Amino acid sequence: MGKWTLDKFRETFFELETSLNLLNQQIMGVYFWKLVRADIITYSRGKLVNGEVEKKEKVAQSQKKEKKNPFIQNPQASPLYSKGEVDYIILDRGKKTSYKEELVDIFTYDIEQEIKKRDLSYLILDFPFMGQYFSDFDDVRKNIESVFYFWGSQARLVNPQPTEEENLLFQTIPQEFKSRFGFDINEIFNFRNKILAEIKRFKFEYLYYFKVFIEKKPKKIFTTIYYRRHAAVEAAKILNIPVVDIQYANININHPAYGFPAGVAVPYFPNEIIVWGDFFKEVTPVPNNANVIVYSPSYYKETSKEYNYIKKQENLITFASQHSIGEKLFELAFIYANNNPEMDVIFRLHPGELGKYEDYKYFNQAMNLNNFKLSTKDTDELHGLLAKSQYQVGVFSTTMIEGILHRTNSIFVNISGVEEYQYIYENNFAPLINNEKELQMVSQNYIYRPVDIQYFFNFVNSVNLL
């Protein structure tokens, strides 16, 4: 088939979707393809374009036993226990950031403040992050974990039994997929079992959200990471409640939840999207004529101001890690630090790496270097670190975009996942390197291209967030 480029993969995948009308095919009344396409794209693109696949890590049994369900301890945390109607519902992101002496979802923060300013009513549905909640529940904030109890009470209502015609899809799709991509889709996961499991999950969650929304009667629903909340989007649509998705990370046509074939109606997609700047609007051709609003969170504006005075440390280079590619990036950081003793290397750990980074192949050797240091949210404020760093190196971390706020020289590493930033490195906003030798050459001869921060983070727009 020849070498797979990112553009060739995207075009072939979109052709598969349009020829089989996959985004509008249903099994048991559910648009099943939308529920699994992100996993399929991520795996296939990594395998074909980058020659590697992201490995899913299994949770150890000991860890499973230690996890506790907050709802069991606090049944009042459930939104089903709250009374009365509200004007708005916010589906919060589980990951919280310290901002104005609070732990908040920095992407929904401005929405909540605007609601408060207008003295309107609202309900926040909070999600756990890495097995725990970082905000206490109260009359306004409730925990989504209660959905598991709702599932149990409604289990008898959902038992996926595809029709004979629907069962044919489990044969046709893998055949067509293999004819285009050269490998079995079941290599990713058991195609039939995965889809039936996702359908069941979707139907459970739909019933849950429908019950919450019909009781609360909100005028509008705000969310981040909408593609993990498909059922909420659909329940709102059935009840004619607009859904607004708020950008939380880098998005563009290569993002599995935002890039779709032109002219195809996409199910379970929000009515509106709030993006940080015109750059993201230009590179993300959203479907369904969804309205796009350009507005950057106040957190980024305030952070940019707060660290504007910090002077760059000429020899400081920060590696922004992600849990799925952490060990590979760690190896690169170690080799670079070992070969460049005049450079100060900081490896910023992702929360998902905590508890496992000590098992990295080069961990002990790296810790013996005088110019190598680990960083976490407990040791360094991220934006303060970026502000003083001359360079930042990474793959697909959101940090690679946030560095623009502080005019940090970005360098992307060609590891699976970097394709999310194609529009950055192909338009020469930052270089793409393949190995330590190239990293050394680029860092020694970096040519900074002035970037209009407002193009990525628009702090000027005055918009009606509600």
C-alpha cells in the first residue's frame, strides 16, 4: 500500500465512513460507530502512520480493591437527590487546577462565574479523576458516580439483541476495514463485543441523564470532553436543550472527536463549541453547522500576566510527558541530559505516571545526573515552569499549546500521538524531531518564530457565554 502519511490515513478513514455511511448506521437505535471511532482511529493511526500502538494498561487487582465509590459513602452526592429546577447544568471535568485559591475546572470556571453574576440557578455534575473527586459535593455540586446505582436499577431494561440485518454489520465493517488498512479491526478490540458493550452503556447513561435533565429542566447544558458524554448530548437533544462543548485541549481535524468527513451529519455532537482562539476555529471544520464561539478562559489570561515578568533561563529545557508515551519520552530526556551536561533538564510527569515512573528503564541512571530533575504539580507550578523554560519538548500534551502563552520554544517528538499537532509543526510554528541527535541540533540552532498569542488564546473577544 506504500507508506502511510497522516493525510492519507485521514482521507482513507473518511472514505470508509462515507462509503458505508457508518456515522448514520444504527444498532438497536444507537449510532454505534460514533461510540468507538476514537479508539479505532487512535490505534490504527498509531500503527500505520507511526509504526507503533498505544498500549492500554490494566489496573492491578490490588488497586481495584483499594478504590472506593464516593456515592456509597455519600448518597446525598447524587444529582437525583437534589430538588428543584435549574437554569443551567455544567458537566465538569474531573481534573482540577488551582485558580484563585480554589481547585476548579478552569474551562467551565468562567461559565459558573457568569451564572453567579446574573444570580441564576445551576447544577454542576462532577466527574472523578483517577478514581477520586477533588471537589466536595454540596447543594450545587453533585457527583456523577451515582450513575452506577442507576444502572443497577435499570439493568433489566437493556439487553442488546441486534437484528439479523444489524448482525451483518459485524461482518461487513471488518471486511471493508481490512481491505483498506491491511489488518483486522479485531486486533484493536473484539469488534462485536465492544460495540454491544458500548450500546448497553450508552442506553444506561441515556436513561440516567434523561431523568436528571427532565427533572431539572435546564435552558442549556455546558460540558467539556463531550465525546465521553455522548448519552448526555443525546438526552439533551431529545429534550430540545442546547449543549455547548468547551475546548479543553488541542483540537483540529485530526482529533477523533472533532474531525469528520465533510457534509456528513454527525450524531451526538454539541450545538455549539467554545474554542480558545481563531487558530482552532480554522483547523477544526466542525460538523452539523454547529456554532463556534471564540473565547479563551480567564485562567490563561491571568496566568499569562502573572508570569510575564519571569526571565527565561537560557539552558533550561522542560519535557512535557503523557502517561501513554512517558517511558519513551523519559528515555529521550535522559539521553539528551547525559549528552548535554550544560543543559538543565526537567521532566514534567503526567499525573497518570505517578506510581510507575520509577520502573522506567533509565530512571536510576537519570536520577544520578546532576542536570536532570523530576517535576510534578506539587514541586512546580506548571506555567511558572514554562515561563522560565527556554525550550519545551513533548508529543501531544496540552502543555505544548500552553507554552505559547509564555513564548517558550516548542519542539515536538515524532511519537504516536504527535499527529494531533500536525497543524503546528507543518506550518512551522515549531519543529518536529525524531531522535536525540535531531533534538540536540534543533535546541542548539533554534530559530524562534514570533507567534501572535491572540491567534491561539483570544483574550479580547467579549461574548455572551450564556
